[in-house]
Amino acid sequence: MTTIITGAAQGLGRALALALHAEGATVLAVDRDEGGLDSLPCKTLHLDLTHDDAPAALAAHAPIACIIHSAGISGTGPFEAIPADHHARILALNLTAPMRITCALLAADAMAPDGIHAFVGSLSTFTGYPGAVSYAASKDGLASFARSLAKALPKGQHAACIFPGPMATDHAARYAPDNTDKTVAARQNVEDTARIILKGLAARRRIIIPGGKATFMARMGQIAPGLTGKVLRKGLYEKLTEPRL
Amino acid sequence: MPHVLITGASDGIGRALVNVYAEQGWAITATGRRPREALENPMTCPYVPCDLTEDMAPVLDALPPRLDLAILNAGLGKVGPPEAHSAEDIAQMIALNVTAPLLLAQKLMPRMEGGAMAFIGSTAARGAHRDFSVYAATKAALAGATRSLALEWQGRVQVLTLHPGPTATGMHDKAGLGNLAARRLFTAPDIVAETLAGAIARGKNRRLGPGYMLRHALRGARR
């Protein structure tokens, strides 16, 4: 039985792979960044998830106990300043690839009878994300897909969506409007986030919002969407004058 | 005379929207994938046959330098459990339902300051129907984009998201939905188009939930 983590070379994917490996799971860490995979203690696979052959390459590791779709890219800045092909790339990796892989794994009967499909979404599903339109699009798509999938799966299998807020990762540093000490200190530690996620998956929860700060923001987005939108517009979008790809 | 662009106008809700705006005296540019000869009823307004996932230039070239309203309605659905979706099905739905309207919006923006863009989503976007998993995800993605885009463009272009419910259009046959009895409850496209045009005129997002469908089904049955 294999547990597959995509986007495992760095950030949350790496923390999840390390935590699962430490628990004794047979982990397959997948990434397109070969260098980042080298230093992992588990099995690794160098793979571009948007490639046509990617679903078959993963299905070859059946039976799959759990697959966590953690690979993702973003692009922040004014929507019209981000090149069209970058918008398309975000959708291809963040949304098309996980859906294609899920459909193909089911068609190939590659999941264990109690297998878990987990998707790393974003807190933006609860709050909106001015300054990252196509990223927000891809993550809302994943959240919706996970909900429908839960109904469609063979009995025993499980689908979950994870909604993390900003974490102390290269991803956040790359796309955030600033990386001052104060902003960086406010980001959640990836090891803690990974631990909460794995606990939630073990309990077979469908919606996992890791950490108190993310849970608070999610509630704010639900209770006061207008105010939350205004705060994010001011705090994120208005500071993003140059696109960050 | 205000000018509106309507995509996905060869059939269904898009076609009905053309009729609504024509009655209201708007100048219209309509576009759809079908060639002009394949349209069931001839259209009086300019119609540009165009596959938005391949090349948007024919539509952009046909538009006036200033546009008041764009209704990005073109969409594609496929019904079936996840394992029955091919890579091609998924790629097509993402391309037409998400990527194309976003990239078209990006191209239209410069000629639309002060105007409005209305994106047609679906009540299915919230997910949880086993046979619409990928379609629902693409509509949720579109709604996720427009929600954030509305915040970005506030004060410049009004961004609206309209979610029709089940409508009696050709989409369900193309999607592979069987001849269910429930389809008799689906709302007629001309009624849906009028409701959507009303929401656009008021500048409001709108979701046509099951209550809306049932109200109109009952009204139709009483007639």
C-alpha cells in the first residue's frame, strides 16, 4: 500500500511526506523538481503532473492507501497584468491535473478499498483572494470537486479537502506582497499544519481547516464576506502592484 | 445605443438572452461555436462563429471600441461518474468553462471601463452531485475567479456572477443526461434569460435555486 504526496519537494507537501514516512507509511513523494526530492528519505518519483502520462505513472503504484494532491502554483498581481499563459498554467496544474488523476485512478481501480483522496485547497474558498484570481478559481474548483467526489466514490473510499491559510513556505514568500518580519512571523509552521491535516485525514474528516488562525479567517469570511473582501483587497491586492509569477 | 456581447449564443440561455436584449433595443454582437447556417432560427444581430478555446480574435475584431456589457455564457457539460470522464472531457470543460471566459475578460477589460461583465455559472457549482463532479468543479472555479475579480475591478468594471439552475436547453442532451421525468420541471430558457437580464440591470448577483425552478414549473402547469 502506497501513500502518494504530490508537490513533495518543498513546503507543505514535503512536511506531509516526512511526517507520514516517520509514521512508517510507504510514501511515494512526487514532484517535477528532482533536486528537491533527492534529500527525502522515502521513495520518490520525478514527474510533471500536467503530462498526459502522469495518471498512469501514479496508477502503477496501486493499491493506493492515500493520495494527497498538494502540488500547486500561484500567480499574484492585478488579473490583467498576469500573462494569459500563466493563468492557463495555474489551472492546468492546480485543477485539471488532480481531477484527471482522480478520474484515472478510479477508472484503473488503483485505490485501496478504504483509500483516501485528499486535495489541498485554500482558505480563499472562504474569504476570496483579490490579487490571485486564477489561483482562487483553481482552489474553489478543487473544493467543489472533493464534495461531489465524496458522493461518487465506491463505498469505503474517502474524499477530503484541506483549506490552509498562509504558511511559512517558499510558496508564500514568492507570492505574498511583502515578506517583512511581521508578515513572515504570522505564517503557520508547515510541520504543525501537516500534523493537523494527517490527524483530520485519519479521522476521515471531509473538511480540514488546519489551525486556529485559519479557522477564524474562514468563519470571518462566512459571517462577514463584504468586510473580509475589503480587508483582503486593502491588505493584499492594493500592495501587489507588480505581477509575481 | 448600449452594446452587449453574448457568448454561447447559438442555443439555450445565450440564444434567449439575444432575444431579450434585442427586444430592449440594445446593439448586440453574438458569438457561438456553430456556423451561421446551423442556427435553428436566423439571428438579426451580427453573429460571429468562433471557438473561444482556440482563437478569440474573430470576436474581438467584430466588437466596437467601447462595450457596455459582456455576458460570458458559453459553457459545456458532461454527465457521468468521475471514472467515466476522459482526460479530453476534463480538458475541454476547463478550457471552455473556465480558461476561455477568464482570458476573454482579460482582453475585453480595456474597452469596458464603467461597464459590466456577467459570468454565467451554475447552481451545480456547490458540488455534491455524483454525476456532475467535473462540470460542477469548473463552474465553482469560474465563480471563485469572478468573486475575487469583482473585488479587484470594483469601481472600474462591475463583475457579476449569475447561477442558473436546471434549464430546458440542448446542453443536457449534449451532456448525456437521460430522459428523466425531472426534466419536465426544468425552466424554459426565455424565462431564465429574462430573470438574468433583470439581475444584470439591477447590478446584482443571482442564484436561481430549486425554489425558482419549482415556482416556474407550477406556473407552467397551471396554464
